[in-house]
Amino acid sequence: MTDNVKILDSIKSTDDIKKLSYSELDTLAKEVRELIIDGTSKNGGHIASSLGVVELTIALILAYDFPKDKIIFDVGHQSYAYKILTDRKEAFRGLRSFGGISGFPKRKESPYDSFDTGHSSTSISAGLGMCVARDLKKDKYSVVTVIGDGALTGGMAFEALNNLSNLKSNYVVILNDNEMSISKSSGGLNKALLGVRSSHRYSELKRTLKTELEKTGIGLFLKKVLVTVINIFKQIIASEGMFFENLNINYVGPINGHNIKELKEAILAAKSSEEPVVIHVKTIKGKGYEPAEKDPTLYHGVGPFDKATGKILGDPTVKTYTKVFSNKLVELADKNKNVVTITAAMADGTGLVEFSKKFPDRFFDVGICEQHAVTFSAGLALSGVIPVVCIYSSFLQRAFDQIIHDVCLQNQHVVFAIDRAGLVGADGETHQGIFDISYLRLIPNITILAPKNSFELEKMLEYAITEASGPIAIRYPRGASYNELENKLEPIVSGKSELICDGKGIAFFALGSMVSTAMHLKEKLASKGISPIIVNARFAKPIDFDMVDYVCKKEIYELVVMEEGVLNGGIGQAIEEYVHDKNYQIKVTLITIPDAYVEHGDVSKLREALGINSDSILKKII
């Protein structure tokens, strides 16, 4: 290659990568990092995780034949280099933008993506399913999983590992240890063991020895003795991998995750095994970009930034719902010593960092274990404390059974702080918080609130902790808070909505974030001489049907129910049914998100595409 031509520009297929020398591969890794930094600086994304696995991704491409062979990236945070080196190099600059490629693996996006991911700890289970199907159909392809970013703390990953021990064929699990899930290794003996166990000769010797020993009766005895001796040896010098070995899963590592040659050899050796193998790879999160290396937590998932300085773009003083929640929770916890908080590895994202600093003994990060977080909270509530469970809307759905069985069935006073409710934008289908109203409304005993602005969020949190009893959930959106209507704040009364303004002709019954949309509609309707009724629903459960009666008995011809959630199971359907049953002669228009998965993109563009912004609604009602 000339000095002016990048190696990355010459890559047209994965076969081109396999023709490069190791020095050229190292240069390719640098160029891939440059593109990741450039793309995420414009559109945001999970930069630190992907920067850490560039060499690993190259080594995997050298060792496997994708897309014939199957690869699954757990969560998907680590897939950017893979996207670039498969068939999406040119499209990468549009990462996470409306109409652009996703920040997560998507089967519909590329044949190189074999499984859609976005939530944690699913990869080993999915890969195991593929392996079993492969063996049943007698197909010939390999399956490899890359899991990291703390995903191994998820209970589902452990369930899969337990099941994996029964597999009698090859399956490679790459454990990307970027210091978020597994402790640092130490000692030279472990490295010495690696030199033996990660070679082709070791795998061949182990397989031959097993076959020959089983041919004779004495062989079976010798085999048992040999296995015992090997296990004792490994216990002494390789304790870091004994968790896997005790599950009857071969372990290799730890390996330098930034040495392409060493990685390739270890992967090829594991690939040649007739049994499951876990390869433990040590990587540096944020590798190659100093700001991300210094603060991998900040750059785990980040918005647009100045790539020259690393400075996050946007106004850091903007009051977000998460910040408002954080400040108010600390204030309430200072007054009430029984308040505790629980997060599932999302302390920063859910605004619990300040709480953890001020009340470390009352803060519990349980790892990526939403099911455990909810049942743990039920136990806390049953024992006399007030747990506030802080989980994103899309992640809370993972604990649906625990909410039903362990919290609501026992009517325990657990407060669910549901961040990222509604449309979240660039993270796309797996992260849009559009189902929580519907799935929570199904459950007896629970109360569901949604604030119209940041001031009401504070009042709702105070109400949930100090006045309410039983299970109670508060859902609020991502990003900057709506700060209008500060002076319109009636006391929170159980199951009661708030009449913001009276009028006639048309009424808007809006929940949470849709109140601001209703206020925009009020301004636009004023030019047409229409003064609508606007109701802040406040409660998604129970619904204030007394207010529905009040509105329907006014001089209106249309009732517009607005919510940032899917149609089925929402408040709109319940109100429409109520109006029909009461035989009110009024048209009911439901403004909801269609019952479908919503793609990634800027929230304002998504709202327009879904028909829930003020201009789209205006066209429907005029």
C-alpha cells in the first residue's frame, strides 16, 4: 500500500483481510479505530467497547468464514469493528441516524449478522441453540459468541453455561474481559499454561489420548487418574478458569486481546476442538482513544463529541428528567432513612451516582440482573424498607414475572423508577420504552404514574415514597425535561388527573410526555378559533374515569387520547371502551405508537414518522 492509500479502503470482502501480513493487520486495526471514533463523534454510540475489540474482531475474521460461520455479539456494544469489516464500511458514518445502520447487530441489515442483540446475556443461549440445530441437521459450520461488558453477570448467561456443559460438539465462547466483569489475572504460571493449552498440538493430543484410553479397560482407569491429576494441576496454576472447567467447559486464557497473531492461534485451536471452549481475552476498553481509555464508563455509551478533545457536545447544565429524579431522590432519602436504591448495572444512566456517594450503605448495584433486582426489592420491602428500583423501561420488561409474582401478588411497597420510557432514539428497536404502559397495566395492585414535566416528577416521587402503599411505578422519558406549566401543579391524589385548561369543541386527554404535545396543539388551534380542553392524565393506572365523564359531558365532539406507548393495552383503548359503554356520542381518536418495533433515529424524526407529533395530530383532528 502507498502512504496515501489506506488499507481499509482496499478491503472489499473478508477474504481481502486474510491476505494481509500481521504488520498490515496492525495498521488496519488503527484505521478501523479512526473510523469508529469519527463515526461515533458525529452520531454517538458505544465507542469504548468497540474500540477494545478491534484486534479480536480481525482475528475472528481470520479464523472463521463469515457469514457461513455464525457470530453473536452479546448486547452488541462490541460490534462496530465487525460492521466496518464486513459490508458496512461506507454506511458506518450514518451509524444510529434515522435511515442509517443500527448500533446493534441486525439480521435484516446484513447476512453477516446472525442474531439480533441489544439486551444483555443472551448470546450464549442463542449460540447454543444454533449449535444444537447444526448438529441435528448435520450441517457444517462453526458458531462463536463474544460476551463482555459485564454481560456474564446476567443470570441468563449462567443458565446457558450450565446447559452448555452438555454439548458434545464445538462451540467457542469469547469472554472479552475489559475489566467490567472479571478480575485481573496474575502470575506467570497461568501464562505458561496458556502456551500449552492454546496450541493445535494440545487439542490433538487431548483428543487422541481420550480415544486411545477408552479402547481398553485399563485405559478407562488411567483416564480417570489422568483427569484427576490434570484437574489438580489446573486448580493450582489456573484457578481463574476453574469455574468453566468445573462445568466441563474447556478454558483457555487469559490472552492479550490486542495481539492479532496470538488471538488467531488461540481461536483456531479452540475451533478445532470437539467440545465447547471458553477463550478468556483481556482487552483495554477504549483502546486507541485517550479520552475513552481514561474514562471508559463515560464513553461506554455516549452522544456526539469533539473527537479532537473528547469533549461531549451539548449543554451539560440542561436539566434532564434523570437529573431531576436523582436530586429529588437524594433529598427524600436524606429525610427518610428507610429509602434504599437498586440498579442493574446502570448507576450512571439512571442517575444514582450521587445517591451511591452519599448513602453507600443504602445503594445496591446487583449487576445486569433485572429479575434478581426486582425480587431482591420485594424482600427489602417485606422487611420494612422502601426500595426504589431504577431500571430503563426496555430492561424492566425482562423482570415481568418477578413484578407479577414477587412484588404485586404480595402487594409490596416497591417504587419502580422507569427511566427512558417512550421513544429513546438512536439505540433503536431493542431500547425503545414503548411497552411498559401495556404490560404493567395488565398486573393487579400496581399504580402507574407519568409526569407532564420535571416539577411533577418531583411531586410524584415524593408521593410514591411518602404517601403511597403497594407497588407503584413512575415512567419518565429520556433527555431534557419539559419545564413549562411550572405554576400548574395540583397536589397528587391517588387515581386523579389534572385539568390544565377548560374549553370546548375538542378535548385532549394526555399522559406524561404527550402533555407538552397537547399544549403545542392548543397554540395551533387558537388560530382556528378553537379552545380545547386539556387534561393531564397523570395516572395510567388507575385511569381517572370521573374526569372522562366530566369531559364527555362538555360541549365537545372529539376526545383525543394521547400516550407515548403502543396501542394495545394502553390507556387509549381503555378510555375508548369506557366511552362506548357509557354511550357518549363523541368521536374518540387514539394517538399512540403503532403496535410495532420502532427503528433507531432522532426522536423528533421518529415522532413525525409515527404520526404522534403536533403537526401530524393536527392533520388527523381537523
